[in-house]
Amino acid sequence: MVSSFNFRHIFGTEKPIIGMIHLRPLPGAPGYRPEAGMPDIIEAAEADARRLIEGGIDGVQIENQGDRPFLKPAQIGFETVAAVTAVVSHLRQRFQVPMGVNIHLNGVNQALAIAAATGCQWVRAFELANAYIAEAGVIEAAGPQALRYRRFLQAENRIMILGDFHVKHGSHQITADKSLIAQAQDVEAALADGLILTGHQTGSPPRSEDLDVLRKTIKIPMLIGSGLSRQNIQDLLPLADGAIVGSSFKLQGDLRNPVDGSLVESFMKTARIVRGDA
């Protein structure tokens, strides 16, 4: 079953670049600052969104990056869902770009609930099929429940599910006997609307040879999920259908820093040249 979603229709361009909005620690997280509260979190998110959009980004993805150490899916609380919903609702009222949601760690149902309530167009699943070992423990496939929950929300024609495989920041010994192609096919078989391939950690790109072989094998869109930069975009973006970019838009690549508008502008100038729409 091939996804019915069309990237060009959603993003208005081929090979869209999705910029990351990394939220500060939310209520309930160890790093949350109650004296600053949600207004501070929302203000920072809006500032990042504005810099991304003014820099020419094609879409934004919001995630609870500040909520370290991350919880496993069943442990993610109502307070996190409420806080992210508040931020995304605020952004949706102010900006007209495509938006998606990622809830750490692999909180796909929570992300779907937020997306359905706020009108976002996609969610990211770190593990849609199979399993891996993260710093929080064993993370199992979200696909079987997520696909059913999306149907329950009557959102299967409104919200894409983009699935990682062999995702960054994890041990993959559980699937060590499966090739990268086999793992990608598992995610495709789990009815993902798109695949995401990362390097081994934040800021680390996937290998060009992996992108090349996967592009010839799978039938759904494939995005680069980490490490795309001005230095490698000419080599890597032609092998994919788009990318999610975070650290390349931050000074020193530090996700705790705000988005730097000049980095976004220079990156997107190069991206448009590579895409042929400069």
C-alpha cells in the first residue's frame, strides 16, 4: 500500500526542508523553570519559528527536545501533551507553513493527538516497526497502535506518519541480523507515509551509499533526518525527497541555542540551488 500523501502538494516544492523548533523544558520535566512558565517557552518557540520562516524554510517540526531525560511512550504524561498543544496552537495561529510534531521518546499517539487538535500535517515516529534500545530502555514499534489511533481520530487523510529506522542515539543489536534495506521495508510495510534516515547521532548525516540504495528500493518518500549541512547538501539532497534540519540552524550545532536566522538563509539559498528553484 503506497501512501496517498503528496509532498509537493503539502509543502509547495520538491525536496522540502523542514526546520526544527526545539522546545525548552516543559512542565513536569526536570529542567522546567516554573518562574518563567509557559509564556517563556511559547515566546522562544515563536521567535525560532519566525527566524525559520523568514529564512525561507518549507515547513517546521515542533518537538519537546528539552524534556531530558526522555520518557518511554507509555510514561509521557498529560502535562506534556497539554504543553505542546498550547505551543503548537499558538504557532498555528501566527504562521501559515506546514507543521509537524515529534514527542520524545516515540510518543506517536501523543503526537497524533496534538496534530489532530491543532491541524498539523505530520508526526514523526522514531520506531514505527521493530525495536531498538534507547537511553530510556527498549523502545518498541509504535506502528500497530499508531495506525489504529490515527484511524480512530479520522485523520488518516490529514496527518502523515513519518517513520525512522535504525534511528540515531540508539543501539540496534535487536535488529542486527536485518539489513538496512530489510528494516526500511519493515517501516514501509507498517504503512508509513514516509521514511526518515539518520546518521548515528544528532548532526551526523546518513551515508550517501545508504540513501542511494534505499532510494532504488522503497516506494514512499524518504527524508534525511540528521546531519544535512551546507557542506554536504549538494551530495545528499539529490538522493532524498527532503530533509529535517536542526543543528545546522544553531550556532555551534548546539540544540539549546536559538535558531540563527543567517544560518537558515544561507542554507536555504544553497538548498534552492540544489533543487533547481533558485
